Amino acid sequence: MSASDRGRWLAPLLVCHYCGLAQVQRALPAPGIVLCARCGAVLRRVVPGSVTRAVHLYLAALVLFVTANLHPFLAFGLEGRGQVVVLASGIARLWRDGMPLLAGIVSGASLLFPAAKMLATLWALGPLLLGLRLPGQVLALRLADELRAWAMLDVFLLAVIVAWVKLADLATLEPGPGLWTFLGALLLATAADATLDRHDVWERFGPQTTLARIDPSGGRPVGCRACGQVTVLGPRRRWARCPRCGGPVRRPDPGAIGRAWALLSAAMAFYLPANLLPVVTVTSLGRAEPSTILGGVALLLQLHMYPVAAVVFTASVLVPIFKFLALGLLLATAQRGLSLRRRERTLIYRAVEFVGRWSMVDVFVVALLVALVDMGALATIEAGAGITAFAATVILTMLASASFDPRLIWQNRPTSGRQGHSAELASR
């Protein structure tokens, strides 16, 4: 056997999460990026020393995030009266106004999930620096990966900017220490996410499968969605437990199309009342003025706040409609087993994954406004039923996207229930 053949058999075997292609990773100069040979998705980011940097960054981000919740976030002043709010003020106000579901959504996305993600990552990675293995490290790492899409500190910061611009001409706003430490926590957590080589982390819990360790003729190589480990599933096996992280390793599931259709239909049903019902009601000197999403955009245009109007219109109107159309296209074409433009459809799915969470900016804006403008008869903003319906739309579209299996785009007959089990291999 030649040296190149030996290297190919001993090189890590990766399976693309988006198209299901199994491919051998050739040696790369570090740092580097491994791309899927078929759909172009990123399979791995090679970053030397990423675990040490990520632990330090996450630890600093957690300290700043806790500090941000203990200090004043924003100070609001109107006609000689003022008040100071903290990060959780909007959540408390929504709960007090009888909107526990919306309060739970905001608290999860802006407080609980980010904190849980940082803590889980530190529990998983911290002991690795000391050469220790503690109970629950693998589970914590899986949890941190699952929370990545739902921890929305970046979306919340955009909401702060939008709310600030909305109120800047009407009242006085001053940033507090909590806002600056929140910004620091966001920057450090983002840097930690960008620098972490997750394949390197998982290989510390167990080596990545190579061609020399599997028998491709015995079944289809399938990748674990959590850790990327490759398992060979025989022709009669639909799923198995990942030998490294314990998560489920599944073949492309045609039933995912039906689940995604159900979630997408529910999201579209909520989108109608989200646009017809008021999202906020502004009460000033005893006069109440309800406002819908489009009404708020129109008001911003009248006030010549064109950039903010564009952001709100894009996040609240264009992005949901794009997700409806894109997911409908993906589900319909996958259901019929069409082979047209597979790579482009995979790119559309990745775009839906990326933009889905940013529609939450309007929900966060409302939470900030009801916390800041709470001055009794002088001026009060209350959340309306429309914003709860809109939050449900955002969450359901995210769940629909997560429920759909993009590997079905690359299957010829996803509805037949039969998949071939020959291994497709490509070298990088």
C-alpha cells in the first residue's frame, strides 16, 4: 500500500450534515477550513489551541453577563421623570401584565439559554485543560450545541439599538453599566464560538472514525448531528446510538417532511393575527393608541427614521415571508424527490437557518419598550396580543427548519422509505 493510500485510510472520515456525503479529510495546514465536496457546507474549522482560548473567553463572558444582570441597563427620562431598568425588567413587566408565555420566551432567549450555554460549555471544556474527565461533560457539550440557535444575545443587542433610535427623539436615554458589560459579554461569547474547533473537542472524548475502522460495504456511513462521529447503519437499521456522545444517529427520515409541514402551517396560521392584532398600545395622557407591526413601520417612516424602519420591516415582514416561501419550496421539492438545483436548495436551507432567529428582534424591542415606558398616566407602553402571535410564528418556523432533514434534498425518493446503503466517499 502506498503512503498516500495509507494516509487516506487513516484520515478522519467526515459526513456532511446537509447532504449526507461521507468524505475523507486530508491533512490541512492549521488554521484551515474543510468544505463539503458536494454542497460546499463547512465540515470543520481547524483552529489550533482553540480549547484554551474558548475556556478563557467563555469564563470572561459569563462573568460579564452576570454583572450585566446585576447593574442598571438603561436610564429613561421623560418631562422631568425618569426610571432605571435592568435586563430582566421587561420580563417582569410582561409577567405582571398577564403575558407569561411571552415573558417566558423573552427570558429564555435573552437570559436563561445564553447563561446555560456558557455554563454547559465551561463544564465540558474546563476539565479538559486539567486533563480531567467529569460526569456529564459529553451531555453538557451536546446541550451547548443545541442552545446555539436559541441563545440570542446578538439579536437582543440589535433590539436595544432599534428601541434606542425609536425613543431617542421623544425622551432621554442613557446607557448604564449593565449595557456595557452586556456588550462585552456578547463580544467575548461570539469570539469564543468563532474560535472553538468542535471536532478537536469531540476527538478528546473519542477518536474520529477512519476508513480503516469501518466496513463501508456493511451499510451506509451516517454522521451524528451532535458530535460528527460516523456510524455505519445496515440496510435494516433506521437509527443507532452514537458510540461517542450517545446521541441518536439516523438515516434521512421522510417523516421529517410531514413534521416540518405541520410546524410551518401552524407558523403561517399565527402570522395572520400577528399582523392584524396590535403588538403594542401606547397610552399618553389618557389616550390609548394601538399599533400593529405595519403601523409601527409606517410611523417610523413618518418620523424619517428610515434605517430603523428598514430593519423592522425586514425582520418582521420580509424575513418571515421568505421563510414561509423557502421552507415551502424545500418541503415540496423534497417530498416529490426532485433532483433539480440540489446545491442551490441546500444554500436556501442554510439561509433559512441563519435568518430564522433574527425575527425575534421585534419581540425584544417590545419587551424593552414596555420596561422603559412605564410612567402611569404620563406615558405607558403595553404589549398586545399580536406580539405573542408573532413570537409563536418565529419559534414555529425555527422548529420547522430544525425538523426538516436537509439530506432529503439529495435523496431521489424520500417518500418511499427505502434508501440505498452504498457509501459515497470523497477526498478533501
